[in-house]
Amino acid sequence: MVYYCKTCSSSQRTHPFRFPKSALAAVVLLLLLLPSHTCALSLQPNRKNNHNKMVHRKSFLQSILVGAGAMLTNPTQAFSMSNPDAKVAAATAIPGAATVGYQALSLPMGDQYGGVTVPVACWYPTTTGSSSTEETTTTTPVSSYPHRISVRRIGQMLVGWNFIPEFVSRDFALSPNMECVNNNNNNLPSKAPVVVFAHGYLGSRFDLSHYAEALAAEGFVCVAPEYPESLAASYDPVEGLDRAVITQQLLSKLPVTATSYGIVGHSLGCGTAMRTGDDTWTRVFISGYNGQQPVPGNVLILSSTNDGVVARRGINIPSDYTLLQEEAASSVLPNRAALVFDRADAPNHISFLAEGVNDAMVDFLSSLLPVAQALSIPVLDFDRYQESRDSVATAEIVKPLVTQYMKQHMKMI
């Protein structure tokens, strides 16, 4: 089943996306918040109107679960049930690579948008490129990324509910995928290639953090803004504040002279990648590009026959793209290329996301699968990922491919 975004700008509504797997998370807490006569888990077989109630409750649960297959996630701060010990994905170092710096940036959107401040995750090289400041810096290791699952946002985006309290949300501490440091002076390189990362619907700015870290180690400045549809709910939706506005503001305020621009999008983020920048930009589409709209310039498409969203609609690779093999990262890559995973254990829709994000969702949502299965409600790829746990295996192929593609087709200096 393919879903279309009804909450983003009209220019992005034609692009398929998958509701992130966190929609499942809503069920647990939403059922707790509902009166017992509405709860799908409190059916009374001896009630006169039991059949009608059962149909109503199943429909309610299905409305939340049907799009829950590939959920993504994000962080914020507020009174919530915290789980700081839920750390995943141990960090590893890459010999010979630059030290990766990480900064949690804030992007003020101005009074026009109600004074909203958009969180932005930023990764950058700390030992390559010239520094934008002459100050002496001190660094500390980055132990975790703050990752939030906001049930309130799930209710808002899926069923239009605004009454769910924020305190039922849950925080996770996600370990970086590589060794990263935090610079206290925020000294980004003054000049570098810049890559934007666009998460999917109900996604997280940390969804693609493993690719951002790898690119930063090779000299790229990588920025991942939290878009209005994110699961973290760090700010309330504001009329007119869409992905295009946020991305434009971010690039105009980023204190880096870009030698070139690139963008990586996952799921709904592929629509963002299509509409951002001009023909000089280098684009990577992950699990979201259907091939129906032509995209000029350098483009790398990553897809899978085991993707419960894209594959159901059909994978259509335009004829001017070169089909790659999985080991293509070691070769010279054409400027228009596509890798389609086509094997029995091929990645699913969320296999392309960082392991920490997916593990947090498994930890939070796995108890709901039996409920969904009992009601014959499809959960798309969340059930597949719970069995495959293949984020790391997928990244071993995709991460070097994306890194080499960007290095070959973006101007580095």
C-alpha cells in the first residue's frame, strides 16, 4: 500500500511515503488514554451491541496501524518518561578518516512563523578544511543523540488528535555509529561540500545519521533538519512552514561556503530531494523515488524488491540510469545510477535507516505486533525488520556506495 503526504506542501503531495513504524507506538498509549468502552483490548462478548463495537474498535486500531510499517523517530525536550539507558549501535572508528564533529544546531524561523526554532543535526570534519574561527577549541566525545518518540505527534498526524499529553512520550539515547566529538565553539569548516539529509514522514533527523557521519569523515558538512512531520514534535506545525522554507533558511544561515551541494532523501524525503536545489545538485533517493518524474543532474537511486512500500507500487528505473551491482562502491560510478536489491533477504523500507533508530522502535513497539496480527492489520515492514534486523548489513553496502558517489560527483574543494 502506498500513502501520500497530506500535511506537507502541495509540491510534495504526489510522492509516496510510508508512515513510520511509530504509528504502532500510538496504539499502546492511545488505548490507555481512551475510555474502556472504546478500547480495542476491552471487548465484551456479552454486550448486546458487541458486534458494532468490535467493528468500530478494529477500524480505529487499523487507522493507526495500517501505516505503521516503516516508522522513523526523533528527539526533543519536555516532561516525559525517559529511558537514558536505551543505547544501541556501538561507535566505530575509520582509520585515516577525519575526526567527525557533531553539533546540535538551532534554526530560528522568525516571527513570520511564530518564533519557531527548528532543531538541526550537523556533522562535519574537524581535521580537514579551514576553520571559520581562530579560537582554541576543546572537544568532548559525543556519547549519544537525543531521540524522541512523541505519541502526541502521532495522534496529530495520523488521526488529527491534539488532546494527547506530551508526557506520554518517550526519550532514547542513541549511540553514534562512529566516534564523534562535540566542539564547544561550533567551528564548522569555512568551506566544504554541503549535504542535506531529508527524513521521511514521521521521521527523525537521526534516521540517516550513519551516512552523515561517514560523509563527514570524508570532508562533507552534513545537515539534517527536523521537518514539520517529524516524530519528535519539537515544535507545533505552523501554516506556511514547510520543508522548502526550512531547507532554504538553513542553507542561507549555514556559516559554510559550499563548494557544491547534495541531498539525500528517504521515503517522503525523496520528494524533498527532488524539489531542492538546481541541476548542479547531486541527489540520492532511498526507498521513495518511483521514476515517474524526471530529475536532471547527478542522481543515485537505491531501492529494494523487498520494500513493502515502493515494491508494491512497482520499481521503475528510467532507461538512462546504469544499474549497479551491490559491490559497485569500489568502482567508478556513473552520474546517473541505480542499485536495486533483488534477493530473498533484500532490505525492507526501514532497513536503510540507522540501527539505533530502528532498535528504539523495536523496543517501543514490538508488543503491539500480536494485536495487529490478531486483527489482520498489515504493519508493512516493521514486522519484517523485527525478524531481519539488517540495518548494519544494509549499511555495509549502502554507506560506502553513497560516500563514493558523493565524492566522485560533488566538488570537494
